[in-house]
Amino acid sequence: MSKMADYDGPILEIDKLSISFFTRLREIPAVMDFSCTVQPGEAMGLVGESGCGKSTVALGVMQDLGVNGRIVGGSIKFKGRDLGEMSAEELRDIRGNEIAMIYQEPMASLNPAMRIGRQLMEVPMIHEGISEEQAYSRALEVVTDVKLPDPERILRSYPHQLSGGQQQRIVIAMALMSKPALLILDEPTTALDVTVEAAVVELVKDLGKKYGTSMLFISHNLGLVLETCDRICVMYSGEAVETGSIKDVFDKMQHPYTQALFRSIPLPGADKNARPLKAIPGNFPLPHERPPGCNFGPRCDYFLKGMCDAQERIAMVDIAGDDRHRSRCLRIDDIDWNAPLLATQSTQKTPPGRVVLRMDKLKKYYEVAANALFGGGNRKVVKANEELTFEAHESETLAIVGESGCGKSTFAKVLMGLETATAGTIVLDNHEIQSTAIENRDTQTIADVQMVFQNPFDTLNPSMTVGRQIMRALEVFNIGTSDAERRERMLELLDLVKLPRAFADRMPRQLSGGQKQRVGIARAFAGGARIVVADEPVSALDVSVQAAVTDLLMDIQRKNKTTLLFISHDLSIVRYLSDRVMVMYLGHVVELGTTDQVFAPPYHPYTEALLSAVPIADTKVQKQHIVLEGDIPSAMNPPPGCPFQTRCRWKSQVPGGLCERDVPPIRTLANGHQIKCHLADEVLSGMEPVIKLAAE
């Protein structure tokens, strides 16, 4: 089938689409009455929380709903032709050739046993029947397009020889091999670091322009959608609730859910004390337990009994005067959309107390075999942490920021006693703990330093009730003399993390991600922890749940005067939560200061690039545009001199090759702000702010 080059209507028209999954018990409606149109060259963002049906829509477009999934209403037209009426052969021809899909996890899309070049060449050879030479030259062109270094070497490589960011670029290259008319991206950057994400997003935008490809970009990150798309469709519980141009939806939202979503993300200006985030109350409805009338009704601030729940289904309506802006709400005209958010309760800033934890010149090196497969030969040293020095105070939140491989989790392991330090000291309340492994630590030290992990699904025992798991922790910490006492304390801990006491008898599988994370927090605080290391505690959760969990952490911290070490790569949350920020790169602390100092110039060049990479869901924010070249070097083979010099855009400002030769000293600027950099004072003081609010 030749590509329909002369077609000039919409590339994709989804009209009143309904998709259900059929189990032995019942029909589960996953998507209902969903409509969306993508014009040629247009990028449409599909946004919503997990479980709202975004990926189901994408699989519907690919006609890939598995044995249980069926389209039960409406139609999907691609270039004017109904996909539901095509034969298996016609669909096979369109998939991968005219409609390509990029998935969340790049490694799942690549064959580990096949060289990259071969995998790319397969696409046009199968779909278009072109020769091997033509396919090779096209693969070379596309790999160059996705800005990968040394394309010939990449084509000869196997997937495991590439970093995550490079693998994702290969998957994008594969999708572009046959120059598709429609590209579906399903959370394509979730597993990537922010600077890599920024480069991939930049790439997707450029390629969209170059190839004139239309895009359906699925994400839960509103900032990313703002930066990549022309239009947006917000989904809630299987329905589109609002759709329109980015500007209309972001600046003139007309649906309570869209508004609630924006109020739960930390935009510049949010402050944990003066202007806390507002989490969406209640929980997401399960597909077979949706409420009558408006799905969002039970969680909506504007819900009106007898109106919002009276009709069976609520239809989308047009918003007059805007560009194809529509909303699914009966009360649009009654709500004052410009009313300022009523201040949620503000709290007093807690002054930091005495120093609880002090680290001095901490180093952690690992020795590994140079040939990992056979274990023989030379040994190499991985310098995971290089001379970390800092203090943490009671009631303080210290954020530790950096990309994967920078050593932040290694330092957390040494602090927890899961690893012991190579050199340097960690002092907790005048006791040195850097050389005491966890099995040799006394109960008090273990109870004092606890951890909340990134993935709540992996930290709970699936065969033990929630209450039993918390009581087990209380036993370990020698709290309570009887089971009855421990049970009472466990119920108090459930109150502390705002979970119903009835959850004590539930199994982990009966809980949502956010609820599991709360159980993890309850367990960490079971022994009255004084230092809690929170390792990316909200990155696996939806935006609306993130606000509730961060709020909870702050609340407990205020009550218990806990010291919180908050490890994250999400600078928006860091700006909102933390009192001080430590920026790490390749095992080194490159910048350390109060949140205000780190988020305003002068910056370490790496901090500057990190700030520029963070997507911000606010049309009024202007950002300096800095995309880092190259990948993070390996800790097994770090560059000489300054660890950041291979990617630094300021290097030319330092004379005499100093950056390539010497590790910079830590310099203390005004008010204790530390930066590890060779740049002269006048260069640092002349730096421009990365994030600016546009003049109203």
C-alpha cells in the first residue's frame, strides 16, 4: 500500500470512542465517549493520572487491545479511513510504517541479541522492500538525526552497550525509519534523567518539524506537554474532560479537574509554609465503580447534588471564542474561574535546630573486575562518592539532587549502614557510624536513621497485612511490651499517615501506589526516626498523589522535628520542599546552599543546566535554553580535572586548560553558598537567571 501523500484532512480522528475489557465477571469500561482530532504536523498531548485510559486510547489506535479488549462504540479514523474496518494485512502495513509508537521502557522495544543497525534496517526492508544498502544509509541518516555520537559505531553496537538515553534515541530512530505520518509517544521520558529528558524532548520537537510528523504525546507531566505540544486533552477516569490549545487550557481552564491538577503541582511561587499545594481529596474511582453523572463529582469543589449526579452521562460542550476548546462540565458558567485559590492553611516556618548529622570528607569507592563477565584481569575502582562534606540540622529538609550515577543513593546506603565508607567520617549525635555495618548497629541507631524508598510496590511484603508489617517494625525497634500495645501504636501510626484504621487488615495488593507509600512512611517513622532518607519517594506516584504525600512528610516532620534528607531529580518538588540543596555530579558535591541561593545565580554550570532542563507547567515562565551535549561519563572512567568539564558550556572562560587538569576547590561565596568551580568571581556574578516570570 503506498502512503496516502495527497490526503490533506486530519491525520487522526477519534470520534466518541468507547473501549471495554471483558473479564469472566464483568465488562470493565476503560474509555468512554472519547473524541480527539490530530491535524497534519500537530502535536496533541494526552494528560491524566495512571488508570485514566491514556494508554488504552493509544492501543486502540494501534488496534492492539489484546484478547480481552474491544472497541464497543465510536470510531478511529486514520487519514480518513476507519481502522476498525481494515483487514489484518492492511493494519500490518500501516503499523510501524505509517503509525509508529514509542514506549515508556526503551529496552523492552529492542532485541538484546541483535545489533542496533540490523534492528533499524529491518523496518524499511520489511515495510518498503528496499535494498540492504539503502536501508543502511537511511539508518545512518536517522541515527545522525537523533544526535547520537559516532553513528557507525552505534550501528555496530548491541543495546546493552548504550545508556538509557541512547537506547531511547534508538527507539525514536526506529520509529522514524519509515517516516510515519503519526507518531504515538507513551511516556517516552519517564525512565530518563532530566537533562537527558530535555535533550530527547528537544529532539522530538525538531524531528516533528523536519519530518512533518503528527504526534500523540501521552504523559502525566504537564510541563513536558507545554514544551512539546500544540494542543492538549485532559483525561479523567476514561473520559476526556477538557481539550483545547495549550494556551487556552493552561491559562483559561474550564474544568474543575484541570484546575485541581494545576493546584497540586509545585509551580514557581508555591511555598510549603506560606502557599502549600492543594492535594485532590478522595481517590480515583475504579472503572466498574464510577459515580452517577460526573465522574469527578465526589472529588470536586463545585459539586452540586441533584445537578452533577442527575444525568447518566455529561456531554462535552464548546467554549465560545476559543480555538476548539471544549469541556465536560455542567457548571462552567456558574464557576468563577479567575477567583484566587483560597489560602490553604499556612504554617510557621520551623527554624532548624541543632546539628544532628555531620559528614566530613566521606568517600565511597568500589573495586570491580575490569572484565565483569569473567572476573579475571585487572581491578578497576569506581569512585561513587568523592569527599562529601555537609551538616544536617534537626527539623531541616536537605535535598540531594543529581542524575542517576551521581552517587546520591550510594551515600544513602553508607548512611544507612548497608555499605561502609572507604574514608571520611559520618557523625550521628557525636557517634561515628561510617564503619559500622547495619547488622552491627544498635537498635537505637537503626531506629534513628530510616529510609522511604522510591518504589512503594517493592518495599512491602505481599503476603502480610499492612498492620502486621508496621507491628513487625515496632517489634524490631523494641517498642511496646505486648502485642496489644504495639497494635495501638500501629493504629496511631496509620492515623499519622492519614490512612483509615481499617487498612490495618488489608493486604498490600488492595492499596493504590500512594497508599502503599504512606504505609512505607508509617513504617519508617515507627521507631521515632530522627533522620529519614527519602529516596525519590514520590517519583512513582501521580501528580495529585505527590502533593498529598509530600504534604504528609512535611506534616510529620513538623510534629517530630525530623531531619529529612530528600533525594530527588525533580527540581520543582525540591524548590517547594527543601530548606537547603546539595547538587551532586559524578560523586562530587558541586554546589551547596539554601534553596534560594541554589535557584538563583551565580550557579555551578551543572546546576544551571539542571534548572533549564526542568519542564514547568506555566505559560508565564521564560527559561534560558541549555541542552547538555553528550552523556554523563562513567564513574569507572571519570574525566581528568573537573568532573563536569566534558559537558560544560563555560569551559572556554577558564584559561590555560585548568578545567581539564585540576579538580576545582570548593569555594564559599556569600552567606555560606558553596560552589566547586574554576570560574572567576566576575564570570559567576555575571550569570543570568535561568527561570524568569514573564512581565505581566
